Amino acid sequence: MKPDIKKLRVLVVDDSALMRKLIPQMLEADPSIEVVGTAMDGTFCLKKIEELQPHVVTLDLQMPGMNGIDTLKEIMRRHPLPVIVVSSHSTEGASVTFKALGLGAFDFVTKPQDASAHMADTAAELIAKIKAAAECKIVRPATLRGAPAPPEKISSGKSAPPPSKLVAIGISTGGPQALEFLLAQLPPDFPGTIVVVQHMPEGFTDMFARRLDELCSLRVKEAQSGDTLQAGRVLICPGSRHIKVKRLTMGDVVVLNEDARVNGHRPSVDVLFHSVAEEFGSQAVAALMTGMGDDGAEGLGAVKKAGGMTIAQSEESCVVFGMPKAAIERGYATRVVALDGLSATLQALCVRAEGHGETGGAGKAFRAGR
């Protein structure tokens, strides 16, 4: 039970003396946050949680002694608190960060590579995530498990059929676990193609896509400009790039760019959704899932106006209800669906019309005029 006080109590855990100084300085610039203590390793962290009763813990994963992963396991076992991982930009840092998210960490931020240039951005991101973490219910990893082992993938290539529909997904905080759960439930012969914008920094999305590819029967990859839209394929937008879809005579593709941030994000869900509305209209399904803020809400409205199906994840199944809530409140969500029902919904919406004497007809409809 949280103490009845106004300020959010934060414990900072990091083996770097510099970070134990910088992170409290960043956080205490916000009057609603109080850093109640710091710890240099996992053993001290667990002791200070008992003594100081923080609302949120920031946790470095690469520490001597009891490392961050072991510390996180103990926090979740003894004191199930929201934990925000403070991760390095390295490949090793990305790998252990995804492991932490799977164990129940709320979210992560990356340590600024150039502290002087990016400290303000890191501070704003960390403060926003701490506030979101303090307000949300903890979704334990067990609630996102239970999907069967994925069957063998259907091989791709020139023979891959055109998709029945384009599914565009926008997602942020809580997204890695939610996407793992959703994609693992979709069959290898899923007839749609899926394009995902997950708010995530550069250097993490490739590993995220590889992880998803290992865990599900669909073919998942980090998107590159010119990648074709194929049935059973999932394209993850790279960090620090925007993604759009484009209909071309030779085939439908995704295109990446480095335009300015939209809604404070690159990639932005709104950028994807607006292009989906313009290019695919009624042949599109757009879904806004768990995440902070309102990125994607107006884009979802554009898809709805263009005749596409629009979906918002239900509040009770979201880690953070911000993005779906914004779309629902503006009247842009045609359906509100819980996470465990989203797979069946997408399969029903993307089913081909082969039972009506139109073998291949869905593909033709997908390729129909702009």
C-alpha cells in the first residue's frame, strides 16, 4: 500500500557514482518527484526498498555482485514495484533489457551517450515514465504467457501471396510483452501483413524484431525501405526513423525517412496511420495498443474516415491506457478489444474471401485502386 503523500518516491540503483549523481539531479527538477535514496548494487537496493518504501525503482542492469536481472527477480518476488530499467546502448545492453521486460520491468530508458547533448531529453523521458509507472497497475509476466510453442514458419519468397489486408499497429509502454503475446497467437498462414510502430530507441528494434521472429510463427524483421508487404510478414519500424506504406505498380512497400519528430516521437504512430489511410483506406486495419500519450489517435481517426477498421486495446488489458484512451475519447475507435481477444479479431478481419468463388480475390481487392 502506497504511503499517503503527494510526492513520488524514487530509489535510484546504479553502480556508477556519476549516474547516482546525475539521475537524482534529473528527477528532482520535477517538483512531484523525490529521490529518497540511491544504491550501488542489488543487495543494497533490496535493503533500501524495505527501509525507504519507494513507489518506483530505476535499475541499472549491469552491476557487480547481484546484477540487475537477479535484483529485478527479487524485487518482483518480495516487493512487486514498478521498475524502470536504465540501459546501455550496446547490443548486450539491448539483450538484457528485453530479458528484464519479460521478467516484469515496466519500461526502459537508455543512458545518454553524450550526457551534455541529450540529458534534457533523457530527463523528460525518465520523468514521464516514472509518473506513468506510479499510476499503473503492475501487469505481471504470468499474465502474458501461455501461448503455445510456435509451429514451423511458412517459407517466404516470390511465391508469397499478397496480403488480404494491411494491419498497422501503434504501441509504446508495455508493448514488447503485449506484441510477443499477440504475435505468438497468430497462425503461420495469417493472411494479412502487419506493420508495427513501437516507440523504441535506435539500436533496440533490430534485436526486438529478431526476438519476435524466434517467438512466433510469422516472419518478423526490422523494416528497410522497399520491403514488400506480404501475407504472414511483420515489419517493425526501426528506432529513430518514420515508416510509411506506399502502393506501387510493382508491389506494395514500406518507405522509411528521417523527418522531424511528430508528437515528440520518431518513429511516430501518426505518420504510419496517416499513410495507411491515404494509401489503403478500407483495406486497412489500424490498432492502437498500450502506451503513454496520444501518438496515433489522430491517425486512427484518419483510417476510420477513410473506411478502414479501427481498434483500441481495452483499458483493463493495457499496461498504460494513454494512447488507446485518447483515440476512444475522440470517437476514433470502431472496436475496443482486450489483448487476449485481439488475435481472433485480427484473424476474423483479415480472412480471405476464398469461400465465395473468389480465390485470390482478396489479394486483388488489396491491390485495387488507390
